[in-house]
Amino acid sequence: MRPAAAAASPTAVPLRQNPQGVNVTLPNPLPVPTRAEAARFLGHASLGYTTADIESVRSMGYDAWITRQFAAWRQTSHFDWMTVNRTADRQDAQNFSGELTASVFRRFIEGRDMLRQRCTLALSEIAVTSAASDVAAYQQFGGAAYLDLLETHAFGNWRDLMQGISQSLMMGYYLTFKGSRKPGAAGNGSMPDENYARELLQLFTIGLVNLNTDGTAAQPERESYEQRDIETLARVFTGWDQASASGLEYWRTPMTNNGAYFDDTLKEFSAAFGLPAIPAGLGPVENLKRALDGIFAHPNLAPFISRQLIQRFVTSNPSPAYVGRVTAAFLNNGSGVKGDMKAVLRAILMDEDLFDATGRRIGGLDTPGFGKLREPAVRFIQWARAFNVRSRSTRWNLEYALGNLGQLPMYSPSVFNFFRPGYVPPGGGISQTQMYGSKMVAPEFQITNETSVVRYVSFMKAVIESGINSDIYADWAPWLPKVTDPQGLVAELNVLLTAGQLGADTLQIVADAVGSIPMATGAQREKRIKAAALLIVSAPEFIAQK
């Protein structure tokens, strides 16, 4: 248990303004969700869902669904699955990269722990490691171990997650602090590696400037730490290196410390950073504990992480009030515990900004700037889950097939992820007017342009028509009886894929296209459902999630 600093309860103020600026008090209990509302909720809380999942949410309600997801069964871990599927002719690291991608999409598409998988992807895009560059032999197992670590802590405590990533061998390799040595230990004038210390603060925990609890920049604007804090923190991460373990188990064994290379001298931080000094002689484990405890206590941590998690789940431009309520849950789960991810996730998914005054989950639908672009991997996964995509071989043979998708989780080009949380498209790609007192952002647009959109549509067309590598296939059979009614078919797919957000013109265009396809044969009937699916997953109302 981690006692929290005094903070308002996230449920203390029922009266608030929704994104339309109207004061409302939500009813308790909430009304039974419509199918579109349940689908919208699942779009926020998962990477994809089926019609049965929609009915499950309607039956039990949002809150009960979240509670059930916290206890949902987890499939075989990435690391164990890759170990089992490793074959004699694929022993070397050069030829083994496809198995990590296979396991990633296996879990994201098949996993019934839907909320955990959504959170795992989000965490992998905040505390980034990548197998895109060759940092070590068998690094795909490092990527698998890292994803398993994120899965484990997705419903745990943020402080424990900080500990896990700070001792992750994959992170040690990726941000180059594995084997870092105290000043002078690697030769005259040598200094500890600063890479992880810098990114831990800038990207993984507190950010660059001091924040208010609602995520806005504190005024006057001041940096949250200084360069000398990076240099001092880097000394905490000296001596950490690969643990001894059999086989490839070292990848999922926390790094241990070689005391001969650890800097055990006094460590003092700037007043701007505010961490307590770490006395000399405490040893590496206590140094790491005190440094992470200090960062965990930093006032920036809760709003910085809360805002990014909202961006990953719901909307690129959350209101300060939304961020403030999630921050309150981060600071205090209602039982005096800080960093409880279950409380944070519930606060994100059940925030008042997502509802209207009657408790309908339609908040923000008519608000300019509310929502987010679905990233390419999520678009593919949502389609795959909707149509029960499976692997005939159970090996999920996706090798060389996903190039046109434009995004492979765990293969980010840099520590800054595929896109940055504060990215603003150049040239007026989105409105340049301020929203909630700051310039609007659109992170996923950083990997979106004319070429990427065309490649995405071409990719989905090929996958929908033919599957992938004679192994990955969708189950179209349940939909074939519905193709005789194009209007009804499209209406059902509208709910399933866009939470009922297709415009009237788009609905008619898709229905007309489906109706123009003959249906005398089984192949023609299947072509109808495939055409409907392709047109909808190519529509702006699908690509933009509200």
C-alpha cells in the first residue's frame, strides 16, 4: 500500500460541465446502454470487439464490465508462446523477428482480457522499447519479456511498473544503460550513460515543464528538472547488468547490479527537480528505490501520465477537468493508495465528459476536437476482432505481410514512439485554434499522410479479400444470411465498427455498393459482406474514433 498525498476524491464533485459547457449531474445508476453506446465504450476500453461483446456490456453495464475485465483470464505469455513455437531452423536472431509480431497480434486479436490488452498497447507507447534495431541477439525475446512485464503491471501500481521497466534488460539494452559504469570506471574521463535517466524523466514519468493537476503548464512556466539532475540520476543506474539465467531466461530476469561499477557516492538534485538527496554508502538497490520513490512523489507524475493515458484510450485533446479527475484517481484510489492503475483506468473510461445529463454515453460526439485518430494497428485489430480472425496453423504467420499497415507494435522507430503526444500537424492539418486554453494536437497524424492512407486501404483490401499467408482468415459465415438485406447489413456493421457514427450519405453509399453485387453464388454473397467491411473500415467515421 502506498499512502497518497491529500487529494480530492475522484467522485467528490458530481456537478460539472460537459464538453458542451452544460452543467449536469449524472444519474445513478446509469441507463442501460444502447448498442451504439456499448460499442463506443468498447472502442475506448478495448482494441476491438464483437456483437456478443456489445450485448455483454448492455447486459451487465459499464462498471461491471470493467470489474470483470480486471479478473479476466490471461493467455499464454508472449515469452512462453515464442519459446514453444521456436523451431530448429529458426534459431538465430536474424530469422526470428516474425515470431514477436505474431505473438503481439495473437494476443491483441484473440485475448479475452480486452482491457488489459488495450492498456498494454498504451503503456508500450509511453514507456517505449523497440526491436526495430539490432541491440542484442534474440532481442525479440527481450521484446516479448517487456510486453509481458507491461501486461503484468497494467492493472497494478505505477510505482511497481517504474521498478519493472528500470530493471528490464530490454530497456537496459534499448536505452543503453546496461553495463553503465561509475565515473572513471570505463577509462579516464568516462562518465555514466545518461540515456535512460533522461528518457525516464522526459517521456516516462514527469515531462519537461511543471504542470498543474489538470495537466496544463504551471505559470510561470518552469522546467521540471535540470541537466545536472540527469547527470546525477544516471549515477543511480550505474552497475546494472544482465542477470545469470539458463537459456534465454535472462531476458525476463530483472537486471542485477555489479557493485564494482556502481557509484555509491552522495547524490544531490536541484531545487527545481526537488528529489531528496541520496546519501553515500546505501548501495544500488536502495539508491534505485529512493530515486524511483522520489520520481513517484513528484507532482508532475499523475497529470503527465493521466493525460497521456486519456489520449491513448479516448481523446487527443482532453479537457483540463477530465485530466484533473483522472489525476485525482491516480493520486488517491479512494483508499489512500497512489498509482492504482485500476482506479485510473476506471476514471478514464467512466469520466463525465463521455456522458450527457441523462447518462447516455454520447458526451463529446458533437464537440469539435473530441476524439482521436485510430492508429493503423488498432484499425486492423478492431476489424480482426469484429470478424473473429484466426490462424489456421495457430502460429499466426504474419511475416512480411504487414508492411503496408504502417505500424508494428514493439517496432517503433525511436523512443518517441510512432507519434508524439504533443504532435501538431503542419500546414493546417487540424484546426490551429486553441482548445481548453492550448493548441490542439493530433498525435496519430504524425504517421498519417496521403501515401499511408492509400497503403492502409490497399492492405485492408488484400487482407479482407484473401487473408494473410494462407493462414490468417476471417469468419464470414455468420454474416452471410444478412447479405440479402444491404440496408440492414450496413446498419449492423455501422454499430459494430463505428459505434453508429456513419453519416447518412455514407450509409447509403455502402448499402448501394453492396446491393449492386449479385448474390447467386456463395462466393458472391461473401463478396457482399467483404465489400461492406472494406468500405466501412476505409471510411473517415471509422478511422476517426469519437
